[in-house]
Amino acid sequence: VQLQASGGGLVQAGGSRRLSCAASGRFLSRNTMGWYRRTPGNQRDLVASITNWGTTDYANSVRGRFTISRDNAKDTVYLQMDSLKPEDTAVYYCNLEYYDGNYRNYWGQGTLVTVSS
């Protein structure tokens, strides 16, 4: 399984950015895709996740500003980030996980989002 993330870059505070992550390879269609982020010196934390049925979960810090969605036909997950703040600056990683008798967990390469004040 490979996850290819894109969409990172520099954006001003208050602006918007959309991240995309396309999954390829063999995996179960019943899965959860998500976005995590890591800031320097910190661990990788969940930003948002979405199941194949469309059930979503958000970190409190982004709820109401970020929207996660997916296109199951394209095996792609998106993260629409609005009202960005400098503290949203981080490397964003996409993730795919599922259970097929064993827990499977895959990560993309990370994409840097920098929010300038």
C-alpha cells in the first residue's frame, strides 16, 4: 500500500489550503483514512479521520475549521483547511488503517504546511 500526499505549502493566517492523499495497492475497502500532523518536538497527533461509510472525527483544535472528506471510487482522502492559524504549521501525514484479522496501518510521506502570521 502506498499513500501519496500533496497540497502542502505556505499560506497566510486566515487563509485556506486543501490536502489530498491517494492510496494505491491492495487493501480492504472497509477502512479508515485520516490526517495526522507533527510539529517540531511533538508527537504525531490526529487531525481528522473518516471511515469508508463517512463517519468523521476531528481534533478539538481544528473542529469547525477543517473538513475531511473522501472519494471511495478514487481511494482518495482530502483535508480542507480553512481559517488557518500559525499553530497549524506542521508536517501533515495521511494514514490508512483497517483490520483483516491483523491490524494494518500505513503512512504517507508527509507534506509541510506553513502558516505565516
